[in-house]
Amino acid sequence: MRALVVRAVGAPPLVEEVELPAPGPGDVRVAVRAAGVCHSDLSMVNGTLAAPYPLALGHEAAGVVTEVGADVTRVAPGVHVVLNWAPPCRDCWHCGHGEPWLCVRGGTPAAARGWTSTGEQLHVTLGLGALADEVLVPEAAVIPVPAELPFEAAALLGCAVLTGVGAVRRTARVAPGESVAVVGVGGVGLSVVGAARAAGADPVLAVDVSPAKAPLALAAGATEFLLADDTLSRAVRERTDGRGVDHAFECVGRGATIRTAWRAARRGGQVTVVGMGARDDVVPLSALEIFHSARTLRSSVYGSSDPDRDLPELARAVLDGTLDLAPLITDRTTLEGAPEAFARMARGEGARTVVVP
């Protein structure tokens, strides 16, 4: 089978022949039908996130179960599934206290699974390596969805949508009439925009460095698009009676953009960091401004969501037309076209590219 593999920090990802082991007890083999190219995958390529190599990329995908190992009860061959890159153990302290997104055993950066064509140990991104023809994953990493759900939409539910919608609904709990700014409008940011609008937020200000993102943000539900430049703080306050927004969401994962979101929020407002950044990227905040601003700064890990509970709900929303994912998908390609999708993402172009192996 084929997979998109990166072999060193900064090396271009390339399609390679790889081999997966046969399913063992509790394992599920899935034929991938659609996979999104996520910024976290790019972070594995450029070294923002440390990973072992060679590494099969991809963690946002949907497909069809082809084979199951002994003791698997959740699915059977032929079932359509979304892949979950952070399956909770249901046994640790966090899982037992209603925080499965903080599970101490879920979401490993990379797992050893399979071999390259030259016999090297292959690692897979976030336990999946889903930019591939097939994956072999634990039973807990597959979530059944209705067969009528399009694979493209199902794939995005597994990361961008669950993360973005969850950040609005579960982490920040945006209420009708509250004001929102979204810094960074890639796939996750557009999901935040759409969820904020659906929650009744007004205004919903989309912020990005690229003016080309304006049509995407407006299509997703933003009331206005603002460029991230030296005039941004003033522009946000002009649209919020001089205060700043009630909720600022950072969807990039950089110290500078976290600082931008912080400055966009009103005194007493909430700043929710959705993007995942580098260990050494520091956010400068003085002790005085933390006290004086009375803002709340927190992160939203996987949208503070329980995928087993929340993902089927999102799937139903797609099917009944209340959740439109069309604005998120700006490009479609084959596995051979995935390297160029990474190049577009590095240049800040478009939103989600969906790869159909």
C-alpha cells in the first residue's frame, strides 16, 4: 500500500510503498476514502512538533472497515468510520472526571506501526498515518458514522470540525449576542467562525494576514474580515463600542497570534487558544496587564470534546443540513498531489485540501 512519508525535519513528504502488519486483537484495518491535510501534519514536517522518522503523515480521515482483529465489537467489515487521533482510555483520572480530551494515554505524537519498502520501522502520525491507502488502528480510534455521510465531510469531522466547533460550544460556550474574533482562518478557524455564527454571536470578526482568505471567511459565516496588521486592535474596538470582543479564538498556534487574540479581547473577555504551537514559542504577558485586563487565557484541546459523543451529533447535523462544511474545502487531490497541498498550506493558501487516495 502507499502512504505519504516524511523522512527528516524539513524534507519534502513523498508517496512511498509501505507495509502494515495484520490486525491483532483489538485492531481494525480501514481503507481510507478521504483525508484532510491539517496544519498539525505540517508541524511534523517542519519540526515544530518533534517526531520520529520515517513518519507516515495524516490524522484527519474517514473510510471503510475492511478487516478486524479478535475481540473487536465496535465495528465490522463494511462499516463507515471516522478516525479519532486521540481515543480516550476511559480509565485514567481525566477520563473518570469528564475530561477525555485530556486523557493521559490518548493522542500520542507518533506510534511505531509497519515498515517501509526497505524494511525500516515506520511511524504513524498521532497513531494513524491516515494520508495513505489504508490504516491499522486500535478499535477505540474508529467511530461509526452513517453510510450516507459523504467521505469528504466525514474526514473533516475527525479534526478540524470537532476541534473548531468544540472550541466554541464546549470550551468557550459562546452565547447569543456575544462578540467573537477568530485569528487565523484555515480549516479549524473557519470551523470556529461557522460555529460562532451558529451560536448567535454578533459580530463575528475573521482575522488573517492574507486578504485572499476574506471570501472563505465570509462564506463560513463571518460578519466581517479584518487584516492582521498594526491597525487591527483599533479596528476591533471600533466594531465593539470601544471594548474589544467577548471571545477571541487563536487558531494558528504561534506566540505572536496568541498575543494578537489577547489584544483583541475586551477587559474581562476570554481568549481561547485552539492552535498548537512550538515548545519554545513564548507569549509575553506582563504581570500588570494580566491583573488589569482580567482576561481569561486558556487552550481548547481537541475542542474539549468527547469524540464518541460529539462526532455522531456533528454527522447528523451535516446530514440534516444544519452544518455546512463546503466553505472549508478549497482543494481536492489524489495522494500523489498531497505534497503540493503541504506546499500550499505552508504558503498560507486556501483552507482544507481533501486527499482521496
